[in-house]
Amino acid sequence: MELTACKELETKVIQENLCTLCGACTGMCPYFVAYKGRIVVRDTCTISRGRCHTFCPRLSVDFNDVHKAIFGTSYGWDGVGNVLEVYIARSSDKAIRSRGQYGGVVTALMSFALKGGFIDSAVLTRSQGDGLPEGALAATRKEMLLRAGSSYIAAPTIGAFNSAAQSGNKGKMGVVGTPCQVLALANMRAAPSDMQDNVKQLGLTIGLFCTWALSSEEFIRFLEKKAPLSAIKKVDIPPPPAHMFEIYTASGRISVPLDEIRRFIRPACTYCTDMTAEFADISVGAAEGIEGWNTVLVRSEKGAELLRKAKRKKVLEIDTMPAQNLEHLKEASLLKKKRGLKNIIQKTGNADDLLYLKADTKSVKEFLDG
């Protein structure tokens, strides 16, 4: 018996611990909702292939097809994705740097994109009073500043994009997301034309480097033992070799060995092959060994145009990335690809079965053996 789209997502993604909590299946219909750090199926619809089925980054994805739809070229396993320009950068605005992560580049670029007419609003991630993060629409610089920084907890951010598009928001929206969230948006862009109503309002994607995300409820209980949630101002994972998780509170900094945090990693993250959000317009992460600066990978012409104008208006301070930093970034990216692929094959027990990935298995084997 053929499964409906809803039932297929439930059995092949949610029940198999493949769900990344990106939120792509939410905000469009009443059947899928995000609730306390998980996706809940409220009822089963009878559609055989719906938008939830098509957009999900963990049901069936052909990186080659998506890469051609976004960048016009075939996907390659041996790098950090399509890259036009590479920099280190930081915001020229001290207020943004004090609120943002590392150099504050993401907040600076999204604020500039709003002011410059690239977008009319931005979908960001914010933490609620209970510590659970959610997607939220920001239409002013002040709202963006309030949502600056990272939580490292998985969030259904794309659901907020879907909800805004469904509710009649006709303006262009920017989205800041992790690799799985960015991939979900890329799936939307590569989807059949009759499923592209929402994504027509996507004006810009800024991807965040991500090694893994944390399960919310367990991790929040862990944090509460360290400090009241209301007292936590910021959390951070400094670049190697620090190997620590830093919790910044009103009374000081609490350092926790990273190994204590790893037990909260979502199982779905072990099957991920993308560290640098390869399908974004611009990808941003920490600059290794350069405190207070970000690594910036410009991937699309739209991203290049935004960065050129931001540089001209002195929104960012930009410098050349050290060659060794780029090499280390490539090494880390390749390591995550290989680790994710090996975990996928271990789960299926068959090198020709890559779970959610549609790929030339011969090329994958050559990559793993290389």
C-alpha cells in the first residue's frame, strides 16, 4: 500500500530520528506542528505528494538537481560548495558586534539588506522565555538586534517563513538558517512551479556554519543547573582548540567541556553532510584564530552584490582570509561529509542506500575512498 505524503514523513523521517526540526513541513497546513522541540503529526491527510513531502530535507534530496537549480552547476563532494569570494569580516557597528556572534556579520548584512531594499523583513531565530527557540519575523533593525546571537538548539525556523508567506505577507523575506534549513529552502526553489508560492517571497538566504544542533528539552534542563535561563545572555563554542562550551551570564562566564554537551546532539545531525550551508547566498561562521571576526563565503551573484554594497557603505570591515584558515575549513567540511555519509551507510547497511540522499553511489564511494 502506498503511503500518503504525511504518513511517509512520519514513518521515514520522524520515527527514524532523521528529522532536523527545520520547520519546512510546518506553517502551511494543520497536520504538522512544532511542539516543545519536536515535530508532531496532529492528523494524517490523504495527499500522496504535498509540499511537506517535497520540501523536507530528510526524505529525498538530489544535491545535483538542487545545486543546478540554485547555481546552475553540478554538485561536487570535494569542497565547501559553490564559492565566488572568501573573506574574513566584522560589523563596523560596535552595537551589532556586542550583540552578534563573533563579528556580527549576519546581523549587519541582514540589517543592511533591509535598509537597502534587498528584503522587506527577515526570518530569524529567537529564544522564548522557556529557552525554546522559534522562528520570528523581524522588520526593523531593533528587532534584528534583539534576535542576534546563536543558541545551538534546533529550531523550526522555516515554519515562520511559511506562516508569513501563507498569511499574506507579500514582501521579500530574508532567512538566516542552519545548513538543513537552507537546504529546505533550496528544495522549495527546486520544486515544481505549482509548489513555489511561498518561495517566491524569498529574497536572501544567509547560512550559518553548523557542526550539530542540540535537543531542546534535555539541554535546557542541563543549562538550568548552571544558571537561571533569565540570567543567560549568550552561549558560544569558540573555534578549536578551545573544546569548550561557554555560557555568558549577568554575573560572569561559565565554561563547560564540550564533551559534556555532545550527549544532547540530535540523532539526525549524525547523518548530515553539510557544515557550511552550501545552498545559501552567503555563508557565515567563526574566523578560526581571529577573535571577533567571521568567515564569509559568498556563493551567489545576489550575495556578491549585497556584500559589494555593504563594503561600499562601510557596513563591514573586510579582510583577506589567511590561506591556512581556508585549508582548515575545507578539511573540516570534508570530514563532516565523510562522517555523515559513513553514518548513513552504517544505518542502512548498504553502500547503495543513502537514506534521503539521491546520488551517484559510485561517485560517493570514490569520495569516501579518496
